[in-house]
Amino acid sequence: MKYDEVEWEAAACKGINTDLFFLERGEGVSFYPQLRKICQSCPIYSECLEYAVWNETEGFWAATTPNERQRLRSSSRRRDDAA
């Protein structure tokens, strides 16, 4: 999924200071519960997650950290390889 294929205007995080989503590794941990609530209630959560897993290596996207997205990518590749 490409960036311009997502309806970002409908995102629950629209209007929130995006700096909170791009703190240095380890700095944003205290914000994660609040950010996860925003993301999990978002009408475009699924699209954001699909985009983020394959395109974003930094920041907090779709209630996931960079490490969580890396694990999702690795898991998906293993399933594809097994198929």
C-alpha cells in the first residue's frame, strides 16, 4: 500500500502534534498507552497498519513501534516463504 492510497484525512490522529509519534527510541514509552488508544479507535487503523508495516521504520504508526512492525514484516515473510 502506498501513502497516497490511505485516506489520512479520516485519521484519528489528525490534528495531534505528530512529534509525539516520532520521539527518540525509548522516549515515547510513557505515551504509548495514550497513542495506542487513539490508533485503535481510528477509522483507518487497518490501512495505516498495512502501510506502516511495509513502509515505515521510524515512529509510532497504527499502534505499533518500529520493533513491532519489524516482527510483523518478518512473520509475514515467513508465512509467504512457507506457502
